[in-house]
Amino acid sequence: MNLESRFWLSRLPKPPKILKRIEPVLIERKPDLVLVVGDVNSTIAVSLAAAKLGIRVAHVEAGLRSFDRTMPEEINRILTDRPGRTISLLPKKRPIAHLLKEGRPRESIFMVGNVMIDSLRHFLPIAQQSGIGDELGLKNGAGWRRFGVLTLHRPSNVDSTEKLAQLLGAIDAVAAEMPVIFPVHPRTQQHLTQAGIKHHPQLRVIPPVGYLDFLCLLSKAKLVLTDSGGIQEETTALGVPCLTLRENTERPVTISQGTNLLVGTDPGKIVAAARDTLAGKGKAGRIPPLLGRPRC
């Protein structure tokens, strides 16, 4: 492991339990290859355990970069892509340049397309049968009512009570015009409870929902507000307007071609962009090639 990798590893939080528990499994099973996906703590934990044991790692969604190294996910991406003998499986062309610049050998890089969107396309017909709309009162005799979806989980947005209150103040202005469904992440719920932050009655804070229910909500929403990376791609694939509450993104194609707009965390900009979208003045995007129909 090179010096830079050791530096970023030192900035990781205490290794999750999976790092300790996966190693005995790998020793017992002796796999030829370990497949890891994305940029969460489990991704880096399993890839490190495999690298220590000399097992090859294949990283799905390799090469994505926000270039914001204050984000825990960015550190996870960098380290997961660094161990020697890693096979990089890319969702699109741009990350190839990122990996080559970081010294990855070209023969270890393969563009395989976006498996997350393949899954979305496969499960969307099933998700459309979800009863979540009836459960939340989002449907009437004429069909679906107008509503929005909100997700917030990034530490930079939710760990500061002041920042979280500012963001929800902006969302309140959107909720005054239509219901906004907020399946709340556990870390976000903890900060909401501790701070006692109040919100508009039409900002509907609900427990986390399953993939099919959430996919149904995304597909029917008039507007999605999020700080998630994956949701930026899912909304682009669905053709649903998305406002990303961050200053950067590791998925720039959703902005250059898709329905995503990077609005940052300034409440005034969030409210203005939301109102433009609801008034039909928002961004008209298209579905990029690798977010289109699944491959045969």
C-alpha cells in the first residue's frame, strides 16, 4: 500500500465489524475473486480484507470521483480502487480517465454499464404495483396527487443542527405547495430528535421504506430533493426532476445530460430552483446512453 493510501486509510472511522467478520469467511471459502459495489464502509472493509489475503477484488462503480475528500464516500472510493490486483468495473466512460491518472493499469479497467439502472428497469413494473401511494394518501380518484420526495443523510448536511434546520426551512417552502415525503435516514432522525427541529405539516417524515416502495415514489414524484449519489442517476433514468443539495457530484452526466440540477445548500437557491421546476421552468434533461434500456 502506497503512502497516499495509508494517509487516507488513517482518516477512515473505526473499521466496521464487517472487516473483522469477513476475514474468517474469506479464509474458509478461499474465493478466487471478491466483488464489491459502490462506496460505503462495507465496500472498503471487504476490499481491504481481501487485499490483505491476496485475493483479487472487482469493484463495481469504480472510478467515480467527486474530488471532495472531506466526503467519507470519496475516501472509500479512492482506497477501494487502490489495492493492487483490483479489477475496475465502470458504469460510464469518464471514470477511465480518473483511474488512469491515478496509475491504474488500463488492462484492469472494463466499462460494463450501470447495473443499478439495469436493476431499476427490471424492477420498475413490479414497483408500480406498490400500495405506498394509497398508504400515504398520495392517490385519489384521478390518480396520483402532486408530491415531492426528500432524502438527506450526508454528514455535511445533517450533523450540524444549524445546517439541517436551514435545509428543512427551505424544504418547508416547497412543502407549503405540495406534500413532500421524507423517508428519514437513521442518522438524520437522530439529529432531528436531538435538536427538536420543527417542520411544515406537509413535510411528511416517515420511516425508511423498502426498495420497491421507494422506487414507486421516485417514479411518480413531481420533484426529488436529495444529497444521494445513486438517486441522482435513478431520477435521470426515470426522467424526474432532481435538485441535488450538495456542492459537487461524482455523477456529472446527470447534470450535463440528465434531469439533475446541482443547487448546493443555500436555502434561497433551493427554493428558487424548486419553484421554477414546479412552474414548468426547470431543466429539461434527457436520458444518457448508459442510463437507458438494460442490455440484453
